[in-house]
Amino acid sequence: MLKGDRKIARCNEKAAEMFGYNSIDKLIGESSRKLHLSEENYNDFGRQNYSNLVAGEVVQTEYLLKTKDGTPILCRMSGRAVDQANPPDISKGFVWVIEDITRRKDMEQEILQARKLESIGILAGGIGHDFNNILSAILGNLGLAERILLKSWPIPPANIPIDSSFLA
């Protein structure tokens, strides 16, 4: 929960752990600024979401925050004003539910990559099969041409280069 000047008023142990803190006491009273990648990101986030929160809307977004050691984490965030009146009394603060989705997004990317590779494999297999069908037709016609040629023009078979095409 954030109150005045976007300071952390409450959080649970899971949130502290997610951001790399061993205790909620290390976060409570701190500015949420320390969870943003930069001052610019902190200000942009406020500009993008403040008017919606003040209007009583629920804000849902995916956003990069950072842990205590500066490691970026992709978070799914859902926030709203604590007061449910219309318009809400924002002095009561805002509640944010934050979920670290970094691993999930990484796994989704890996699955997408695997599917792309599988598609390429299927495509290559199909092309190979089609190419084999074309070669079979060509080789079949070469064999037929060889038979016709041998009947009408008796040249010793060792001198006809068609046989080598079957071995290629």
C-alpha cells in the first residue's frame, strides 16, 4: 500500500522477498522510487497512472521494476485507490498487487522459440518430401528414356551417363 508521496505504508513478506529484502521493515516508509529502474521511469509511471487511480479506476499493467541489487524484474501490477467512493479520497492511499512474471515470460519466450523451430522442421521436412517426389519423377523419366534409347540406339550401357544419375 502506498500513501503520501508514493511511500510504502504496508507490504507483505512475499513482496519484500520478491524485491530482495529480508524484512518488510526495510521497505515500509521508503519511497516506491527505489523499486523503479530510474527516476525517469518513476515519474513516467506516475504520470501514466495517477489520473486513472484518482478517477477510481483499477490500473492493470506489466512493468519493469528492480530488486534491491538492481536486477530488473517484469511485474504484473494491479492498483486502485483504497477509498471506493466516487471520486476516491486519495489521502487514504493506493493498493497495488504486484506479481513477478519474469520467469513466466522467459518460459513463454522459450516455448515460442521451440514452436518456431518445430514449424521450421516441419516445413523443411515437407520441402524435402516434395523435392524427393520431384526427383523420383525425374529419375523415373530418365529410366524410361534409357530403355527407349537402348532399344532404338544400341550403345553399350557403360557409356551412357544416365546410370550415374541414379547413384547420385
